[in-house]
Amino acid sequence: MELNISKYTYINQLFASVNGKKLVVTGAPEKGKFLTALYRKLNVEYPKFFKMDTLSKLGFLASELIFENGKQRFIPREDGVIICFNRSSSLETDILFQSSLEPGNFFPSPSVFVYTLPNIVAGEIAIRNKFLGETSFYISEKFNPEQIFSAVDIAFQNNKTNFVLASWVESFELSCEVFMLLVEKKTGKDAIPFSIKCITELFNNEHLYG
Amino acid sequence: MIIRIGDNIISSLGFTTKENYQAVKSGQTGLRFYGSCLDLPEPLRASFIDKERLNDCFAAICKHPGNYTPLEQAAILSASQAAEEFGIDLSDPRVLFFFSSTKGNVYLLNEKESGFSRNHIYLWHTARVVAGYFHNPNTPVVVSNACISGAAAQIAALRELEAGRGDYAVVTGVDLLSKFVASGFQSLKALSTEVCRPFDVARSGLNLGEAAATLIYKRAPAGDKEDIVLLQGAIRNDANHISGPSKTGEGSFLALKAILENTAAAGDLAFINAHGTATSYNDRMESIAITRAGLNTAPVNSLKGYFGHTLGAAGVLESIISMQALRDGVVLPAYGFENGEQEYPLKVARTISPAEKSHFVKTLSGFGGCNAALLFKKKNGAEY
């Protein structure tokens, strides 16, 4: 089956791009404020964004960039699959939650606890867009193009799948990045073929030089 | 379709599938009340693996048990015992590993001097330690889909084997209890200090439990032995709320619909083994989903009253117990259930009863709005 990458995006703490083109994000001179500045730039009204942990913010923003101006969303549909990958699961939020369990300073917060699962980011994207299809999260030691290719390829073996949103989304210690691909069956003139080589190249272009 | 060729459960009710199944069948529960445990400020009702027995059993198969955390020991012991039934060599490159755990060694975050390297906090590392124990050369697949992980790992195994990427799949689910997990569920007010009562009108919350469970599958065709196969699996999202189930049971309903499409299995269900956590919202949601799927004439049970919610192990453990029941020709009762709700009545099993039919459905739901459904079948004569 011919599969194409119809759109891709990359975001880290300082930089965002869509289809390899850097976005101009104003009002974000300081590190740590970039994701909020990007949210403002997108001009979407979604206050839940501010309750999310960084992992979910990254996934949410990337999916907004992917589906910006798209007609594919907000109507309940089952033909899209969301697949996410990362290295560190939800460890960033895990450590935050663990810090609220100290003897003598025991104040576990349910709103933090719910983010101690990595697949919440996939749920956030599904909720925002009304995607009722499969959501899956896999953990791997490092960005693994073969694994991403394989999971997307298998998702399309179900003939009801019309698109797959695949992402590497990581937020822990020095890493903070999301690389998201929209993969579809339909072919266009300028479409990028979906292959291990392309996934690797697109990621490296952004991750290494972004 | 993939074929079950081995399994094991390590839980509060025993260290083999047989011990666990017999305990369930005779109506035992592993859930106990603890006035204080895990350094929690509130009491807890939960089920724990006997750590001394785990130590002894693991020391009998491993010369350096100190290199492994209790969670890794339980997973390795479980996979090792599951492999014995079919005599499969887990170092074979045709064997793929699938690992399901919600929190892995999260307890290490609380320990300043655990003696374990920092890598043990990563799920991919824990999975690698387990597969590495058996000298398996493949990188294990690690799923992390909240409480449906044990089903998601079986679905991943089904897909990989059907795609011909391996001949055997070892699917291990494991979670142990920690202050982290228990206080999180306590903060959500999701726990009951009584034994949980799935689907009962008076249910008041869930109990947590520890387990490691392993299923080993083989790619078709089936052998001559009596076999149970995993036919279908589906995951669907509610697209509704990250921590609350859908009021219409959307994702669970769609997952059920997906696994029963193009089959006559809906009319041949011995039972549905539901998630049935005994929280008010979950069980209501499942009742709606099962009713919407037109399956409310099938017997329904939940195993949470025997084991508690074993999180990443639940999908594997509950599939194994249900396979045993299907093979045994019985529907197991939902421990703790007395009176159902009026609004979406289900045929929840109160007592053990014979089951003539050949299929069962396993459902699970989890945070992030995810829902899974699996369809299993027992072999009848020379089928497939």
C-alpha cells in the first residue's frame, strides 16, 4: 500500500517547524516559555492546555500544527489512529508526584497523578479532535524509525484506517521534543513517501539542526 | 489468530496458573486489610505477592538474584514458568517479548540508595532486563497504555505474529504496589477499604493488587493439543475525558463492535470478563457499552474481587483465568456481587455455573480514555 507523510512537525523548547519550515514565534525570549508562546500564536481557545504536563503540551501543540486548517477533526470519527513513542514514559511528572509524598509534607494531587501515565498525551489529542480510533503508547530506549514504521504500517492493515498520527514525544531532564507525522493513504504530487529512510531523515533534520 | 501455548500467574493467590485458578474457583480472595502499609497515612485493602516466596523461588532459578528488583524477579519467574509448559527456549530469536507495566520500578524514585543503577527506572530497561535474563536477542516491545496495557500487549503480539515477525510471543504484565501508586489512587478517592464489589449497586471503589502474569502465544497453525486462541483485539478511545469514563461507553462499545464484526461469535459467548473495577463510573460505563453492543444477554463477571486491580498485569492475568474457565466449561462468579443496577441490567454471575459456549470476551478500560476488547475461542475438534 502506498503511504505518504502528508504533514510533519517538530517542536522543542526553543523552536517549532512545520514541514521543515521554521515558525516565527514571538514573545518567547526565555527558555521555558516557548510552548506557551506557541500556544498563543496558534490562537486556539483551549484552557485545558494550561493544566497539562509538558509531555501533553508537546503532543497537543504538535497535533494542532498538524491539523491546523484541516477538515479532519472535531466530528467524532473512528478511522484515525494515534501512536506515540518515547524513552522516559511520564518520569518527569512521576518525579513531581513523588516529591508530594514526603513524610511530613504529604499532599498528593490527583490532577498531577493522572499525568503519571504517558498515554494521557494520546488521550488529550483524541479528546481535542474527537478521534475515537485506537490510541497506543510504546516505550523504546531511543527514537526508533523502524519501530515507528512498523507500527504505522500495521495500523493501515486495518482497511478502516484512513490516517495515522505517529509521534515521538519526550520530556525528561535535558530532552523536550516532539516529532509528529501525519501518515495517509492518499497520494499527492508533493507527498513524501512514508519509509524508514524518510522518517529518519526528517527527524534528523529537525532534531539535530533545529 | 494466535494460539496460547503457556501461561503463568504470580499473585497473592499463588505462584502458578493452577494455584490461582483453583483459589478463584473455590472462592478465595487475596485482598486483605492493612491498617498501615507502604508508609501511607490511610489504611489500605490490597493484595500482595508473598515476597519471601518470590525470593526463594527466584533464588532457585537465578544465581545472582540481587541484580534484579522484586518487580523484575516476578516478571522473570513468571515468564520462566510459562515457558515450561511447552518447553520453549526463550533465547530463540523467533521468540518476541512484549512487556506491560504501568509503573515498573517507580518505587526506586523514593529510594536514595537502592543499589540499583538509575536505568532501572526506565520501562524499556526493565523489559530488557527481563528479556536479557533469557538471552533473547530481540528488543522487547513495551506498551504503556495505562490499565489496558495487558490487553494492548496481547494485541501487539497478535499483530506482530500475524505479520510474520516472529513465531512465538511472550507477553508479560507486571505491577507491584508502592506508596506512589496507592497514594495516587487514594488522592482520586477511587479506593474502597472493603473488598470491592464489581457491578454491585452498593459498590464503593476499587482495590489495588500485585501480580506478574505471562501468556505465551504461538503463530498459527494450531497443534493437536486442546488450544485456546486469541482471535481479535481492538483498542478505541472515548475522546471524552483523561481520567473519567465516557457516559455513553463510547470507546468500550466501539472496541466490542470492532472485535465482533464479521463473526458470529456474539451469539456464542460463554461469558464476558469485564474490567469491572467496582468504581461507580467504570462499572456503569461498561454496563452501557455491553448493552449498546447487544451483549447484555451474555453472562458477565469481573475478577477484581479476587485479585484487586493489578494494573499492567490485569489484562494478562484476567485473560489467563478466563481461558482456564472457558476450558473448564464454567462461568466464574464476580466475587462481591450481590445486586445489580436497575438501569442497565447485566447478567452478572453470582455463582459458578456451566458454560457450554466456545468464546469469551475480555474488556479493559483505562486513563487516557482508552478501552480494549479481546475475543478468545477454544478449539472444537478439528477447527481452524
